[in-house]
Amino acid sequence: MDEGDRPTDADGSAGRDEATEDGSDGVASGGSEDERINNEPRVDPRDEAGSPERIDEAGGSDAFGDSDAGGEAQGAPESGGEPAFEAAETAADESLLYRFRHDREGALMWVREMLASVAVVLLVGLLLFGVSGVWPPMVAVESGSMEPNMQVGDLVFVTEPGRLAPDAAENGVGVVTHEVGQEVDYRTFGSHGSVMIYAPPGRTGSPIIHRAMFHVTEGENWYDRADERYHNAVDCESLANCPAPHDGYITLGDNNGAYDQASGLSPPVRAEWVNGVARLRVPYLGYIRLIATGQVELNEAMAEAVGSGLPTAPSVPGTATAAA
């Protein structure tokens, strides 16, 4: 039947069409394995693991990231390098300071002790200068003309003229003469009167440290006031520096047999020639000064200090000099 075949044909054609469409779809979508493999985009295994470019890019980014981080990590010590270096230096300095203060042996200990000794000496010297008003505030006795009241090697503390002057000193120098000292019973260094340090004009050696005996005025005939034990003159004309050429002090070393003015050592001592007045002596300490300046040999100092039988050079008679 035509009408019956038509549906069949229609169905059949429809079926074929459907089959064709399905087949075409199947071929298009499915096809053979080769066609599908060929049609599918190829995936490079390197792409799955990451291409070198990708790895480089990733790695590059990581590398740059790491390098940035590393740069920051390296930069951090650089930015903090100076404080770290300064901290290390500070620690080293503190360690050196600790050793300097606490070491009990080695070079640092010797340096510390030496500096401490020098500092003590300077401090004592400054204190004495503040009290005495004259520099140096101490002198060393070089010769024996003031024995036994002053010995060679004594260190004598001196004050400037007029400072710490006793009431018996009726002058601006602060000197009490032997003559006045007998009247008021003023004694220093084993006898009446003051011991003064003076240097007459033109003297090239050390200052003289002798006792002031009495004061004379210009033109005075002081022969009658002089003790005949300390000169060999028979009158003023035969006595040196008589009459007095100017105002000044007649002086004498305690161990001497003649006045300084009678022996020609010095004219009457003017007030302006007086460098200081002796106040106190410390035995033996003056040897340090005398040995350092070569005025006394070490064996002489040892002989005087310990009383040994070592040979010593005889002291120069006539003048007790003071090494400043």
C-alpha cells in the first residue's frame, strides 16, 4: 500500500535520517580511534609536567622571589651590619676594660698599676701645690751643711713666702730669724728660727736651703751682732758684706762654720730672693729625685738609707742645696 509504505518509508527515511544523523554524529563525535586521536589536541608530556618555559617562568618567578627574599635576607645583615659591628666593638671594648680593671698579671696589670701610681703622685702634688702655693712644693736636700737637722736625701715640703707664716714673722716673707726665735722660743728643724730656700742673682746651681740668723738694713754695721764663732773678722772692715750693701737676711747652714755672707757665698738675702720656707721633711724620699738626676749614686743612697758599709762619696761641705 502506498499509504502504508509511506509511513514505513517515512519512518524508514526518518530512521535512516536519524541513523545517518546519529552515524554522522557518531563519526563526527566518535569516529575511529585514529581519527579521534588525530583530531584531539596533542598534549605534550612536558606540558603536563610543565614546559621548560613554564618551569622557567614558575621557577623564574620563584627564583626571582627567592632572589628577592634572598636579597632581602642578605640586605638585612647589611642594613643591620653597622649596629652589629658596633655591638661587637662595644663588647670587645667592655671586655678589654674589664681585663684592664681586674687582671692580676700581664701587661694590662702593669699598665694599670703604673698609671695608678702616676695618678696618685700627681694628685698628691696638686694637693701639696694647693697648700704650699709654690711649684714644686717639695725639694730634695743635696748636701750636708744642714746636718744633723736635715740630711742628704730628705724631701722637704716648702711653702711660698708669706704663706702659713707664724705670728712671730713680722715681715711679708713669713721668716722668723734665729735671733727672734730665741726671744719667742720659735723652733724649726732642731733650732730657733726659720729655714728658707733662696737663690741669689747669678747663681747657676740649685737653690740654697739655710737658716735665717738675723736681718740687717742697708749700711748697717752688723759685726757686733754676729756670733764670732761664724766668722774670722776682727772688725766690720775685715768682714765680708759689712756694712750691709742692702737690706736682707744673714744666713747660715747648721753644720757650717761661717755665715754665708762672711764666706762670700751670698750677699745679705733680699726678700725677693727667697723661693720658699721649709715646713716639713720626709727622710730618704729625696733620694728618688737625686738618683734620677744623677746627683747621687745608687750605692750612696743605699748606704745612707740602710747604714751599710758601702763606700760613699763625701758630702760637699759649706752649702746645703735643694734640688727642686
